[in-house]
Amino acid sequence: MSLRTKMKNIRMPLELNNVQFLKKKFGCLGTGGRKRVAETVDEEREACKKRQKLKIDLEGPGDDEVTTLSHIDILKAEYKKGSPDLAMIARKMERTFAFRWKKINDPNLSVEDILLDFPALRERNFLAGEAERHGIFKPLWNTYLKLQTSLIELMKYAKCRSKNYKRHYSEYQEGMDSTLDEDQRTDFCVRFALQLLPSLFKENEEYLLVHSQEEIKSPAPVLTFQGGEYQLHINGSSVFSRQNSKFTNAFECMFQSYFVFSLEYPKPIEKTLLFLESYIFQHNCKLPSSVCTWAKKIGMA
């Protein structure tokens, strides 16, 4: 048998190795050309989710599944301690991010399942840290002050649009009369503004904040306010390990949870959340014209 015939019989086809991989990564199978780019704007929109997210590096730091599960066990054990090592928890959360993101996007797992494996996400600081990995950063205090100065214009437009305007205004006045602390007064202003904001888009503010768990209308993230404390609920489950007394802290967690747990905005509050994403959290997203128009009217744009 000739050497040529022998090598032909034992050589593995290149198509099963690097060539096939490169075709999948850089070209179109069967054509040898590059991947087709969306030809129209509408076609491009169809391929994108309504809520834009940063691309996630799913390769992670290179840990195998056994090592990752070991990190998770250490995380759980450390979190249960009376005085946990927060720096160590932060490192383990970073190491397990790729694994966690895959689990979050598993349709068979609920938010409660994720919280069982990663209870640190019940803490405001770790939830905020997770949101930063998606490009959602804590709003600057100046942004809240800007919203506070827009409150007069917002009240003018929302007075005839919000069904619960009198109730919200009464709670706002009660809070403002109860303190002279500037941070607390700003907190009351921000809450009042966010209760009025959905009415501009003919949406329901009860998808953001209600007074009891019985009033919750959606499995999406929503805050409850009872006894001066705020709690975050997702799909009927309480998220915070400890309730928050400051509205801005609780509100930030509520919004961040949409990105952390890969949740779509509910239709009854979608435009309000897009407004918050763009003008409060300063995150680039595609906005309906009505959101831009109202932002200019109340002085937020």
C-alpha cells in the first residue's frame, strides 16, 4: 500500500476540526462568506430584546463545574456566619458569575431557586455589585436632586392623570412635615415623583410600589411599604434579608433586579421603567418617542 493511500485512510477530515469551528465563528456554513448583517432597522430590532443588556463573558475564570460548586458551598457557609467575610464573598461571587448567569437564564429555575444557591443576592450591596456587571450603576445623588426639582412640573401634569394623586400627595406632605433632614426630604420627594411618573404614560404605579403584599398585581419586582420599611418581592417571594427604611435604596434594588435576574419589563409599566433606565440610571437604551417627550416636558432631558 502506498504512503499516500495509507495517509488518506487514517487522516481525520479537517472539516471536523479547526475549519468547521472557524466557519461557525466567522462565516456562513455552505457559503464561505461572512455572517449576514440585518438589512433593515426593523429586522435588526426583531433580533434584539427590548431591554438591552451588555454582552456577558460566559467563559468565566476557567473553573470547572466541580470547582464552581465548591465555591458556591463556601459562599453559603460564609453567608450564614454571624460576621461573614464580605471581601471573600465578593470574590466568590465574581468567580461564580458565569455559572450563575447560565442558571438565571434556565427557564426551569425560579428567582427563589437562584437565591437559595446565592443568598448574598438578598443583600443590597451584593445585588448592586451584580447589577454593575451588567452595566447598571447606582444613580448619582445629583440625579435624584434633578428629579426633585422636576417635581413641580411633574405634579402639574400628573394631578389630573393619577387616580391616587390625593393619597400620594397626602403621604408626601406627611413625610416632609416629619423631618428637617435634607436626605430624608429628598427621599420623600423621589418616592412621590416615582408614584406620579407612571401616570404620564397611562401606566399603573402599583407595579412599582404598594402598601401590602396582598396588593401585588404582578410576579415582576415590586416594593411593599409597611411600618416605615420597604421589602422587595419577586414572584411572591421576599428578596431582602433585612427590610430597608430608605426608599432610594429599596428602589435601586427593585430596578437592578430586572437585570440581575434577567427579567423583562412588564407591559403595564414598561415605559416608566425605560424612563428610569435612561434618565435615572443613565443606561443607554432605545426609547419610545413619548418617553423622550415627557422627559423634556418635566425637565429631565
